[in-house]
Amino acid sequence: MKKQGIAITREISRSIENCELTHLERVPIDLKRARHQHGAYTAALKEAGWEVTTLAEEPHLPDSVFVEDTAVILAGLAVITRPGSESRRPETKSIAKALSSMLPVAFISDSAILDGGDVLVVGKKIFVGQSSRSDSAGYSELGNLAKPLGYGVETIPVKSCLHLKSAVTAIDDRTLLLNPKWVNPELFKEYNLVEVHADEPAAANCLNLGKVIICDDAFPKTRQRIQAAGFLVNSISLDELAKAEGAATCCSLLMPQ
Ligand code: GLY
């Protein structure tokens, strides 16, 4: 398998039961099972050709496994975010340290909020979700950093879900998987669109690893649609992490080589 790049993940915190929740009721999380699923996720990254750097557990930061929210990786620059949820802001310290040994880093300021889960990068286009976790200042600061690198940046309204990437993710640079009830498909007219099955509203978050797409095996009807569109899918169990309002993209930061 061709080497795809470097992926950063982080061990699941023993305090994950105290995670932030916005749209879900709190239910018990089986830490052992969650860690087993996270291990399978990491193995899937490696199998797909990614070199995985796993950061140490942060016992006092419940959501810290969801590294995606702490940074936005662009071509030649990592933007360290300022997460919308105050409890998550300390997560960025170790991420900034890890990323700064790999590429230049810039920071979202203390007067803005931005979660990486709200930032969908598709080729040279960046879509930023208007969610409770990201504000117009975050969008504007990200735009100021990204535009000189050749990116176009646009805001996208979302409803009924945590982040933009709860509603839409990229299967490749031409194809998006989305839930039309959470984000308006008309805003993505220039792309090929695959819609989640109506029985599986939370299925839009899949992770494009280059040659293979990681999907949660809780969504078999949507998986069939992705496969029918011509993509290779690796379905893995992520239901324990889903109880913490996390999904496939949330658990890694990808730096393609
Ligand atoms: N529990 C994930 C988040 O709310 O950020």
C-alpha cells in the first residue's frame, strides 16, 4: 500500500463519560469497549497506508480523543483552533506541540472560536459550518490564514447537528456524502452528492483515507450507497465513541504526504 501521510490520534481519556454533549442524552460509555474500537480505528488507518502518531492520554480532558477539533491541516500550515467549548480549549496545547515539529503552525485568537469539526477542506475549497462551536470571527481568521495559500473559504449553515462534518464530509475531492436535512445540498451544486439513507441521519461522517473510506458499521444502508458510487469502504464499529458525539473524522488529524 502506498504511504499516504501522517495521522495524529490520541488515546481515549478515562474521563470520557464527562464529555460535552449537545444533541445527545448522556448514556454510560464502556471505556474498555471504546478503547477497543479506537484500536481498530488506528489499525484501519495503518492498513490504509497512514503512519500513525498516537498522543498520550489526557486523563482530565474528557473529549481529547477527538483531535480533529483542535487543528485544521492545510497545505503547508496547521491552524490551531480555539474550540467553542471551554472545557476543550486545553486540548490544543499538546496538539500544537506535536504539529509544530511537522509543519508551520498558526493560531486562532482568543477573540474567536472554531472547532475543526466545522471545517471541511475539499481540495482548495474550505467550508466552515455555522454551528454553536464556531463563530464569524473564527471563520474570518481562518480565511485570512488560508486565502494566501490559495484556498477559497465559504460559510455554510447547519442545523440539528453538532458540526458541519456531522452533516457533510468528502468521499473524494469531487464527491460529498451528506444529510440533506442537516445541510442544504443546493450549497454544494458543483459536487457529486451521495445522500445518507433516511434511516441513518448520523451517517454523513465518513473518513476519506485515500484508497478507502472509513464508515461506522452502524450505517449499512448508507455504506451501500457509497459503494454503489464506486468507493471502497471499510466499516468499523464506532458506537461507543458515538455516545460521546464523536464519529470517524473526529478521531484523527491527517497530514497527506
Ligand atoms: N463530545 C464531543 C464534543 O462535544 O465536542
